[in-house]
Amino acid sequence: MTNKILALLDGSAYSESVCHHTAWIAGRLNATVDVMHVMGRRESGSAQNLSGALTLGARSALLDELTAADESRARLAQAKGRAILEDAQKILEADGVGPVVPHLRKGDLLEAVQEVEPDLRAIVIGKRGEGADFAAGHLGSNLERIVRASKVPVFVASRAFKQIGKVLVAYDGSPSAMKAIERMSKSAVFQGLQITLLYVDNGSGPIGARMDDAVLALGAAGLSATARTVQGEPDQALEAIVASEGFDLLVMGAYGHSRIRNLIIGSTTTAMVQAVKIPSCSIADITHANSPRPAYRAQALRRINPEP
């Protein structure tokens, strides 16, 4: 089993938090860390031919100028990428992680991640990317692509890092939710944390026995867990409880049978990510991720989603 965490960085306001969350996870798993910055194709140089119907001499001069601009843009992008990775290494090493291996890539973010994914145990990414500050949202716009395509856990970091002590698990009683509980019970990440299982009943009826089974499974693994049920709509209830009761991490199974499933892989995903201002983690059954499904359905195994 591999034991390497990959932190994806773009230099946005979330990058420092990504580093601190990565260090926290790596410390609990005793894992090594790689950091990656991916330069987009536009950054790495490939100017469009805009010469049109210009005369030969003017066209040649324009193409020379475009080529020079491409080269300059590529050099700046590489320098920026190296600086981002160097800063990340310093933060992670200051947090006690080392050695940290940097990767500077160009092209498509998802393709770059998939190349190294077989060697990974988890991926950490910021909830919003560089576009939250000034550009085109390099990571933010690709967040859902990473989560849906990844076959390893994906942790989506909030803007600010905070030590995690209280965990809220959105539980719907489905087989996938129980699989998520099983995976939690085997992960050192959740050792010593205060865990609450929450079932939001929006008319589907009680699942008391299945809640009890989940609590017993976590307890058998030495984890401290309690269960509760509230009435309402999952997105509204989860947002309110997270905000009012001081939870530090939201955990959700990626493939449920209730509306919680839609919170993870459906159109409500963006709204939940914006609403919940803490990291959140979704865990799915690996067998689901490996089975055929339409392109619109998520293939992610686990996720963690946070603040606006």
C-alpha cells in the first residue's frame, strides 16, 4: 500500500492552508508528501496564430513577436511555479514534514494528477483556486473534475487551517455510507477525534439500527462516536449544525441513496462547498469507483470539502 500524500498548489490564498492540512494528514498517517504545481497550456506558451491575411513581411514580424511573448510568458510561469513549490516546501518542513518532493508540470491538471495517482494515498486541494484572487480559477474550476476522477481520497482544504478535533459525519444508512464508516475505522486520521454521526431525515423515515451499527463499528476500532437524528433538508441542516456547534471537519459518503448523495456528486456540490466553512471529507466505496457509469456520475472515493 502506498503512503504518499499529494498537495496541489496554485499560489492562491488557499495554498498555505493546503500545506498545513497536508502536514496534519501526513503526520497522522506517517506519510511522505509530494507537492505539485501545474502550469496551464496558456501559461506554458502556445500562442494562437493571429496573423490572418497580413502581408508576408508584416506576418513574419508579428509571428516573431508572438513567439517572443510566448517564451517570456513560459519563463515567468516556470519561475512562478518554482517559487510556489519552494514556499510550500518551507511551510511543510516547518510543520515537521520531510523530505518534500516538488513536481512542476505543464498541461492539464487532471491528466498530471492521473499520471501519479497510482502511487498516492490521498490528494489535498484548495476549495477555490487562483481565480478566487485574480485569474481563471485554475484549481477551483477543476476541483469537481479531480474529485470525480480520483480513485484516492481527496481532501479539499478551507481557506484557513485549524486543528481538527470535532468531526461531523453525514450518515444516510446506505451500504456506501457503512463502507465509509468501515474506512474511517481503519484510518489513523480519525484516531482521538470526537465523532458525531448525523442522519438528516427529510421524510425517508428512521434508520436507528443502522446508526447503532455504525457507532458500534467505530467504537470497536477505538474511535469515540455518538449518533443523532434531525428533521429537515440535508444541505440546510448540515450547514446550520456545522456553523452552530463548532465542528472542524465534515465527512460524507460519496454514494448514498438519499439527497446526501446529491450533495456530493450532484448539482448541489458547489452550494455545499460554499456554505460549509470547514474542511469536509467524502468517502465512497472503491468498488463503485471502479465500475462503469455515465460520465456525469462521480468516480471519487473520498473527498474533503470546505469553506467559501
